[in-house]
Amino acid sequence: LIDGTGVVATNSSDVQFKGGGSIEVNKTPAEGIYNYALESLNSASLQFNNADSIKGNIAAFNGGKVSLGLTKDTASWTGVMHDFNGTSTVTLKNGATWNNELWGPTYDTAGTFAGSVIDTFVGGSDAATAGNIYQNDSNALTLSNYSGWTNVYYAHEDGTPTIMIGGDTIIDSALAGSGITLLTQNNGVTEANVANVLNALAQKLTYTANNSNLTGKVAI
């Protein structure tokens, strides 16, 4: 792979991918190079709403808008959303997967990366059609305006399964009838500690709205 951003939209342009496809950028670029799979900036709009596979971070900078759709069970994205004064929308459903983890360095001169932020996040219509997030980043994951259903997976320490690996999941507001399930594996989990493990898992979710629009569940 060569260095360089996969697709850039800038200066009020409107770029749309309508037929699917895949993008992969170099995860280990040369020093001083910052590769993004998708980058929208300077009031541009970039839409990739039927993606098959994305391997790379995504950026929305300085008024840029980016929209990503992962809508089938074979669809996946590995990377983070670097949203700094931009607008981001992600749809994740029908068993599609997002591995929330850095894919190479971020361009922090544009705005220091402090965790993926999605302005509008749309999950499945119900638990059976939920998408899957693997929260592998140590920073918090923020889903500002949330709707639908999603599974969020956390790893935990083998010897201390009450210590979850990965930052919190924060939802600012949700549409009525929305739901989220936090899950972790059963390694190190016993009958004696299972209640504490589930409680530790539940603590990874923060819902800041003062309403009952979001149903939260935990599972092993």
C-alpha cells in the first residue's frame, strides 16, 4: 500500500459512492504522513452509504460532512472517527461490524483526537438486526444522537474479568424504542464473580438524557 488518503472531499464539493466498494489505506505510513480512508473538510460532503470494507480512520474537519453506511453482515470498518468541527453520520445494522480502534496515526494538528465521536448514529431496527461495535479504543466512544439497536463488545482482563478493556460508551440522546447491549466474553468468569462482571460491564455505558428512550442490556 502507498501513503495517502483514500478519498478526500473539500471546498464545498459533494462526493457520493452509491454502489458499495472497499477502501484500505496504509496503517504504518512514513513519518509525518496521516492516512485517512475518508476525509471531508471545508464544508464538503462525502457519502459512502453501502460500504463493503473500510480499513482506515475517517475524518470530518472544519465543516466537512461524512456519512458511512454499513448495512450487511459482511460489511466492516476498522478505524476511528476523527470529528473536529465536522458532522458525522454512521449507519450500522444487519450484523455489520465496526472495530473502533486506531488504524495508524491521526492528524492532530487539525484537532487532537480524543475518541471517536459520531454525531448521528443509526443502528438496527430491533435487536435481531443490530450491528456490532468492538470497543477497542482506550478513549471514550461518543454516539451523540442515537437510534435503533446495537451490540457493543468489550474485552476484559483474563485474571480480573471485572476490569473491562476499552473506553466508555457515551450516548447523549436516543429516540424512543432504542436499545443497546453490552457484551463481554466468558474467559475468567465464574458463578462466584459473574454478577460483579456484569455490573462492571454496565458501568461502561453512560446515557446523559433524562428519559427512558434507551433500553440497556448486558450479557456474557
